[in-house]
Amino acid sequence: MGMPVRVRVPGGAGAHALDELFAWLRFADATFSTYDPRSELCRLNRGELGLGDAHPLVRDVLARCEELRAATDGAFDVRAPLPGALDPTGLVKGWAVERAAGLLERAGARRFLLDAGGDVVLRGGPWRVGIRHPRLAGRLAAVLELSDAAVATSGAYERGAHIVDPRSGRPAAGALSVTIVGPDLGTADAYATAAFAMGGRGPGWTATLAYHEAMTILEGDRVLATPGFVDLCAGPTIAASVGAAA
Amino acid sequence: MRRALAALALTAAAVVLLARYETHPPAKPPPPDKRAPAPPKPGLRAGTGPLVTTPFSSIQVRAELTRGRLTGVRTIALTGADAHTNEINARAEPILREEALSAGSADIDVVSGATYTSESWIASLRAAIRAARRG
């Protein structure tokens, strides 16, 4: 995953629960690393490990990736980044953090926040979640008030133009950032990646998603959000806060 | 709203987690660090990452390892739009500071969408840890 995971538990959590949480994240990282040649994923990609012999969670993740590829009409495709190799990184981070939230819940925590590089799992609430402005450093495009939800934002600002439309092989164009709110971080992250890759077609596609709300900021600061997303906004409207008409 | 964070050890653990993966190694090796003091005690090794610049700021991170474990992180240079965040100590502060600058959003709990600052900070930290390991 290659990024820090921040945990906020206002009511506190036992040291053991937090140890367990980070042990799980390390396990997920070691298993799905595309950089560590000893990871199950790398061994799978080199043909040294058969899918049937892989960890059951590896099979689960790859099966879920395949479902998401179908659900996004190919815009989320773990086969895309490297020809002949699988790179499920786009799902693994959110998936692993969502499961980490489950560990904390089972340890008795009721109100907490997990932040994996700007992709967020919230339990309890309400929490106030700022959505980073895609062009203006330190500014927010919107503020949401949320409980028991996951929020994922994909944008070109994160690590350069890091999202490629698998269908064209070119960097996605048209959208500056896509934010998805939903019940599961892995899915929300995959949907945000897919909608971003779809560019101008993304907002229309996000409007078809059940149980998810979305906001897309397009080039020219045009903002297209689902009505449910606007309902989640606290304070000024999205359009006003980015200075453009939706 | 309370802004309590989980235990300090947790932050260190998270730093170790990211340190193990060199997602985006910098193109050139880190320059010698003129500002860094000599290691004050045996077993401690320190390294400094390259100055990483973004459209908005420049960041350089110094990592301290004690017997191979990351025991301290300091941001030793940070200029530009985020210059007010001029020192981050990973033992006492959250790894990623999210500054809620918009009016009326002072009580933001978290920001969705990564920032240039956090990306550069992570890149410099990775290089600093590599430098410290090389001793």
C-alpha cells in the first residue's frame, strides 16, 4: 500500500486492538505488495504460485476485482497497469482498511476513523470530512457530515497522472477528482478510480450506483454531484465553495 | 470535538509500515545533510532524505534509526504555502497533518484526497530511512 494509515479512536482502544490492527495491515501489505518479490502477489505474477495454492484472501480479492471490472464496464481493471500481471493495489488498500475497521469494532470500539492517505473509513459519528480541492492546495471543495461510511477520492493530484483509462491506455482526462461515499472503502475506492478513468462520462455513471453518492469535479471547476451527495454536505454548497456553477 | 489520536507507538508503527515499501524512489541519491547533527548516542543512525519540491512547498525529512528501528522523524525543511507546518515530530504528532484552511471548516476531522505535502513528505522519509540504513 505504501502509505501511512492514521487511526483516531476518541474513546480509546486497547493497545492490543491497535497492535492487531497494524499487524493485519502489515500482513495485507506483505501479501499484496507489488514491490516485494517475496509477496504472494509477485509469486503469483511470476507463475511460481498457483491461484489454487494462494492464500484464500488473495483469491477473495482477485475475485472481487473481477466483479468490479464487470461493474465498472472495464474502467477498473487490475490487469491493466502491467500487461500479463495483476495489480490489485487499487482495491487492496481500501479492502484492507475496511477489514481493519472490522477488527477495531470486534475489539469494542464504536466511534473511530481510519485514514489511509485520504481514503477514509468512519464508524459512529457524525464526522466532518473535508474533500480536498483538486487544484488549490490547502483548500476544501466540500465538507461532508457523515456517520458509518467510507469516503474515497481519486484525482490526478495524488501522484501525478496516476490513473490510466484501461480501455484507451492513456491518462484519464476530463475529471480533476472524483469522490465516492459508500458503505465499503474498497468498493468506494474502486468506483472513484473507475469514474475518474471515465472522464466526462464518469458523473453519469456514478449516478447509476446504488448505495453510493458521488461528486466529480471536472476541468473548469464544473462540479457534478448526486443529489444524495449534496444532502450530505455541511455548510455552503459545493458549487459555491469551488467558485463554479454545477 | 476531541482530536485524540491513538497511541504514539501507533504512529511509529505506521511510519515503519510505509518505510518498508519504496513505492516511488527518488531519481537521485539524497544530498549530504549539512544541518544534521552527529548521532548523539551509540546505536542511533540518522539519514536525511532529498529536498522534495511540489508546486506549493519544499520538504526534507530526517529519519533516526535506533538499532534498525525507526525512532524519530523530523521535518527539517518546509517552505511555501505550508511553511507554518515547519516541524513534525512523528513521535508526538499525527503523521499527516491536514490543515483545514477554508473558512468555517476549522473543525474538520479528516480530509479525503491526498495532499502534495503528504506525498512529498513520504517520498523524503523513504529516502531518509534508506540513507540512515546505509549509515
